[in-house]
Amino acid sequence: MSAKILSVSRARQILKAAAQTRVLVLGDVMLDQFIWGAVSRISPEAPVPVVEFERESFMPGGAANVARNLTALGVSVEIFGAIGTDDAGRRLKTLLREQQIGCKGLVTHAGRHTSIKTRVVAHKQQMVRIDRETRDGLDAELTSRLLAELKAELPHADAVIVGDYGKGVVTQPLLNEIKTLCRERGLWLSFDPKPVHQLNLTHLSLITPNRKEAFELANLPDETRHTNPLADKNLLLAAERLLNELHPAVLLITLGELGMLLCQRGQKPFHIPTVAQEVFDVSGAGDTVISTFTLAIAAAASPVEAAILSNHAAGIVVGKIGTATTSPEELLKSFMR
């Protein structure tokens, strides 16, 4: 289905135009640490596997992974968030600069810990995750500093992405101001929600909840499942409620192995089946979706074209271990299968 609607040549055209755009990313930035090892025995101390350490690696996570996905596809990016004056914050900044991501918008605060997610992986399988983080909301001074940095860059931006991972950076006053600033400039504003926050998410350009988040945002129970999302009455009801109550220009619900559901007011929902060949790791797939969709919109793609492109990108990254990205070459190749 998707190949008929979005050809390889059109996908190439969108990616070429996206390379001329600039996207600002604001939200909870994190450092993803991966400890890689092998398991050959169970611990004599407790019924748990013993992971024999082989190596470790670090990658930008959270909103920083959104930025990383954008630069991997050739887009110019500036990141905005809060980090601590700690080793993790310094390592994260170094990684971002190595990947040509602008870091002027990263404000430091001695009272905050830079968020670190440590994943232990053995035999291509995640064994456990350990989170070290500050969840307190930003105070007025830090919010003001972040907004000042953002305002300075908005005149040179084509779109803005806000990634809320519940770590305290995205507050209601901050979001209200960003919505106003983007509306004044006619800028596309994408938002990755965290329903536990209960923010006012009205009048955004794009909201990208997964199925669980969509039902939580709609305040509805998810009591039924259907292999065909277009025949899933509960899912369609949740989507309709979100469109009517939050008034986004586009609602994109990610459905894991069932792909995505693209919803717009006054139009029938559009289902995009997954193109994933193999699924090794879904961590960071949502970051890939929101980044690819937004860069496509900034490159003048239609919402349907943007959704199909982001679905292909997500299909590639879930076939990789860890928080991964895809390249323009990989993305175009996926349309040739």
C-alpha cells in the first residue's frame, strides 16, 4: 500500500528538501548507557542470570535521541534541555557535538542530575534497565533561561519538536509559551506526550502517542483489541475524542506490530501497516517516528507521506539493537523491497 502512495523518487525528494531545513528539539535529554555481555549461567546467590561484561557504550537518549535521528537524516538541529554539572552531562554534550547537534540550548544546573538510563543487554536481549534521574519540574529561572535560548533560535527554524519523558523539563508554563511562540511564527509544533503529566495539549500541530498513551490521554479503558485498527471501535473512539478535545492538526497513534493510525479532523483514519522485517529492540522507536514525520512536514510533505516515511524509518530502527537511527540511504532502500 505505502509504495503506491509514496514512491522512492518522492521519498528521495522529501529527504533532499529536509536536508535544507532546521528543526529545534526541546525536552528531557538523557544519556543512554548500554552494558553488553553474555549469559552462560544462573547466579548461585539468586535465580537471576549472571551477565559477563564485554563492553559498554553511550548514546544520546530521550529528546537527545530525537535530535540524533534528525541529524542522521541530514537535518540541521539545535537541542534545548537541562543537564547537571556532572560527568554524564559532559559526556552527553560531547556525544551531541560529535554528531553535529547544536548544544547552545542545553542549560546546566548544579542541583539536577543528568538523566541516565542504563540497559544491560545479553544475546540481543535487554535483561534489565536502571534509571538515575531528577524528576523535579524546572523552576522559573531555568524555564526562563530555556525559553530565552529557544526564542533566539526560532527565527531560523522550520519546525519544533517537544519530547516529554516525564523528567521535569516540560512544564505547563513552558509549553504554553512555546505554543504561543510557534503560533505567532506559523511554525509546526510536534509533541511526544507523557499522559502521567496531565498537561494541556490543545492546539498542537502533531501528537504522537502510542496505543496505551492514546487511551490514557482520552481517559478511556482499552478493553478490546483488533488485528485491523480500522475495525477497532475502542481505538477509533479514543482517536475521535482526542481530535475533538485537543484539536491537533494531526494525531499519529503508533501501534507497534500493527503499524500506525493517522487521524485528522474531517477525514477517515488512515492505517499504515508496519514494514519492520525483524524486531530486536523498540527502545527509541517513538523518537524515530516523531523526528521523521516532522522533518518530512518541514520539507513540504503531506501528512500521509510523512507518516509513511516515518513508518519505514521506525521499521528499520526496531531491527537494530539499542536506541538506533537510520540513514537516508537505508530509508530509501526500504522502499525498494
